[in-house]
Amino acid sequence: MLFEMIKKTGFFSGLFMRSPLRSIQGLIVIIYVAGMLSFALFAHAKGDLYGLYQLARECLVSREKKTCRLALIQLEGLQRAAAAQRNYPCQTRLLGLGSDLIMSEEGVARGQPVNEILEEVSSFCLEL
């Protein structure tokens, strides 16, 4: 039934309807693309927190505005994810890190050492 509907609409006609060899090639292409997309999504989700650490550390040490802005943008997405998961301890740490990034960008001294701030975020944000 599904195969007939696909055949009538012409959807995937270039991949599956010509010859067995082309069908196999088309299937391999689809599997490869699906695998790469799922890997990229998984890596992106796991890489967000690590990427934030790298940007935040660089911002807090170098105080470069561009780096701090990038860190704040990434932090905002993670903060919203923490709120959506109702992980309020994580969200609170991320908001605190955000204020430290803004203060660092403006050249204002902060009270807490960089490693301490990032360790708190990592311990409360494991679920992101």
C-alpha cells in the first residue's frame, strides 16, 4: 500500500523505481544521510555544554567582547533548555555565569574564580 502510494506520487522515483542497483544506492545514501544527521544532533547536544565551557573560560580570561557575546548566545540556549526541563539549580548557575560573562565583557572584576564557576555549572547541568 505505502509502496503504491510512493509510486503514484513519484516521490523517490529517482532513488527506488529505476533498477535494483539504483534502489540499493538510493537506500545507502538515505541511510548514510540519516546516520550523519543523528550523529550531528547527538554531538551538538553533548557539545553545547563543552563549547560553552571553552567560550566562557576564554571570555572570563581574555575579556574579548566577541567571545563573550558568543558565550552568552550559547548560554542563553542552554539556560532555556534547563528551564524547559525544570532544572532550576542548573538554570540558576547558568544565569549567574551569564552575569559573570557580562561583567567580564565590561571589564568589571568578579568575585569567584573561573574554574569554580564552571565546576558549579558542570555539576548542576549534567542533564543538558
